[in-house]
Amino acid sequence: MSPKSTTHFLKRVALCCILNGFFAFLLFSCAQQKEEGLSSSTTQSIKIQNLLDIDRGEELIVISPQEIKSLFPDSKKNQFRVYMNEKEIPSQWNDKGNDTGLAFVLPNIGALETLELELVSDDSELKPDYTKRTQAELSHKFGGEFKDREYLGGHFENVDSLHVPAEHTDHSWFIRYEGPGWESDLVGYRFYLDWRNGIDVFGKKVKTPVLQDVGQDGFDSYHEPSDWGMDVLKVGKTLGLGSIATFENGKARRVDVTDSLYAEITNNGPVYSSVFTRYSGWNLPTGKTDILSNISIHSGTRLSRMDLESNTTIDNFATGLIKDAKAVVLKSDSSLSYSYLATYGPQSLAEDNLGIAVIYPTSQLTQDTEDELSHILVFDSSSKKLSYYFLAAWEQEPDGITSQEEFKKYLDEEILKLSNPLKISVK
């Protein structure tokens, strides 16, 4: 080989070495970036066990922030996804309320079955837009003014929270459908955010969210049948469905005279929604007390959970149901950890069948009684805390419950499941 050819050959070899070194450096850099967690993905598993000899479905699972931290100590974001047999289960992260952490609804689990689910943490990936199956909202008017305790003019806007103005009272037309609302794909609820504080029911003919359209005309047209459904319960001065109360002088008394009211939408997610309310200075015979209320609902259920906490012990803490002569009273026995008080019959405002119920912890009940207007449950509240569930089942729901026998079977199964919760093992 000539000196000229040799020189040319050596230059080509040197160039190849430089290029190979550059590509090797790129590969090393990419690997190092992944190693350093710039785009990391971690998978952990949890086991869910059904201890009952019945199939179960649409049950809420919450993995607490502490448990998530133990599974994913290096995760920097609350960005997690849930998979069962490689199929994703919609989930959400709750920062507020009584169910903080990763929340999802288990679609189904067989009798005595144990499932293993995968939790995936990927700090670089955004969650998809899951189908919205729950909703919570609070909407009031802007741009008008109060005159003689009635709000004139203005337009509705949704808000995250509201300190209720002193001028507000019942039928002020300031808050859309008069209070916060929350719903699952099966049923909707609201309560009056004023001195009445009664809980009411929106029966649904569809499984999509409806509250955003209710009461937008500024009036109570939701008492009339529409394509989405209607208000189906006449509350009046009764306990309606699971309203917060005490039992005084032989009568139920809802939360009425307070110093102030504050409400907040704490979660408004695809599978879980919740409303927080602070009743400051509820005036009771034993003195004033503050009540904190957390109401929550998840997809696929009719049940709302009411979590109450008082800053003082409340004598005869109570709740209950409206008394309607057209409805039959149904009660469970006290053999399980949870029991129910229910009514069923043509008691809806549509004059068709409606079932309503309160499900409560059996051990806390001190009295099952009634007054002229309501069926009443009285509880031991020495712990200053009380939790119970309430629900409604309207016969016009898609695939709804249409008979007393079917409603009782449904209730019996619900208290059995609540008394025997799914066992969750976090590795």
C-alpha cells in the first residue's frame, strides 16, 4: 500500500472510531437518563379478597397516601394507574375529604375470589380522560343583588366553595337548586344549604351526569318530569332522606339555627365525588356546637356515605326518613354490623315506586322511634363522630328496582357486604 493510501485508510479508521464513540455516548446518555428516573415506570401489586360466598361489584377501594408511599417511595407525583388482567380500571387521586389517596371502583369480584391488581406509577405520563360517572357541584348567582332576602338578577356559575351570605334563606333563588348536589351514574342528591338542611333525591332516567343542567332556569322546574328525570322526594319539614338531626322533646330537629354555613366541593372526579359542609354554632339545648359533614358517593352505587363529627358530644344525635302513608316500612334484624331502616311504595313525586333507606352501624343505635312526620334513628355519639349511609332507588332508573321484594333483597345484600368488607393486602 502506498503512503498516500495508508494515510487515507488511517483517516477513515479514525473517523469511524469517532462516530462509533459518539453513538455509544448517545446510547449511554439515554440509558443514564432512564436510570436517573427522567422517565421512570414502576409496578406494584395488591391483592383483594372477597370473603363472602356471593359475587360483588362496583365497590370502592382507597389506597391511602401512606400505603402508596410505601409502595412507591421515589414517586414524585400522584400519578398512578390501576390494571386488572391488563385492563385499566379508572381511578383518581383524592387530596381532600375522608378518602384521600388513590381511589378506584372494583368492577367485579367473584364469590370467595382473590384478585391481584397492578398499580403503576409513571411520573411522566398523564392519565386518560375516563368516562365521568360521578359529579359534585355547587352553583350560585353572580352579577345581581339581594333585596328583602331574595336575589334579583345575575347568572349562575359553579364554585368550589361558598360561605353562605347572611341574607340567604329558603327560596332566595341565589343557589341553583338551593344547595350542593352530588350524583353517581344511578341517582342524584342535594341538600338545602339554609336553615332547612334537608336531603332530597333526584331520580335519574339516564346514566350520564345531569346536575349541570338542573335548575338553570332559576326556578324549581326540576319537580316536573324531564328527559333526565326529576326531583322525586317531598321533604317538607320531615327528615327527608338521612338528614342530620337530633331527637328533642319527642320530635326530630334538623340542623336549623346556626351562626354560619360553609360548603365546599372536595372531590369532583370520574369515579368519586364529595361535599364538605361546616355548620358553625348549631344552637342546641346543651349549648352551641360545630358540625363537620362529609358526604361522598362513588360510581356504580346508590349509596351516599355521611361522615359527621362534632366538637362537643351531642345528646340524641339522629337521622331518619320521611313518613309516607303510601309506603311500607322495612327493617333488618340486628345480626350484622350494619342494619337498615327503609320504606318502599308509590311515594315518589311522580306517584310511582320509590325506595329510600338509611344504613347504619348496628352497635351505635340507641333508639328506633318516630314522630308525626318522620321515622327516626337515634345514636350514641359519645365519640363525637357518626357515620351512616343513605340511598334511594326509583323505579324509572335504567334497569331499576321495581318491586318491594327486589328492594329488600338489594338492601339485605348491601348490609351483608358492608358488614364483610373486601380484604385488601398491600405488599
